[in-house]
Amino acid sequence: MTRYIATVTNNQGAGEKAGEDKNLNKLKAYVRSRYGRGWTVTIVKTEKDSGIMDFEPVEVAKFTLRK
């Protein structure tokens, strides 16, 4: 099972978990709709192998919001 988890940070050092989803594009759209200019978004992919084994998170996207 694959999950994508987004976190956001700003220039002042504040940060929080911004959401998670099974679909990367839906998660990106959600984060863009919720946060404004200046936030840096980091998205990692996590995977589980039939609930038995957890794989290390892998960063799949990182970008700064401009609007």
C-alpha cells in the first residue's frame, strides 16, 4: 500500500503536516488550495508490503508555493 504524506514549512521555521493521500496529484492540489505563497511543500512516499514490512520514506516532491 502506497501513501503520500505532505509537510509544509515557512521562512520563519513554522511547519506542520499538511495532509496525506493515496494519489500524489490529489495531494498536491489539496496542499496548493490550502496554503499560500512562501510555504515550502515536501512530499514523501511511504510503502507497506501487505502490512508486514514498512519501507523507508522516499522524498518524491519538493516545491515552494508562489500564489
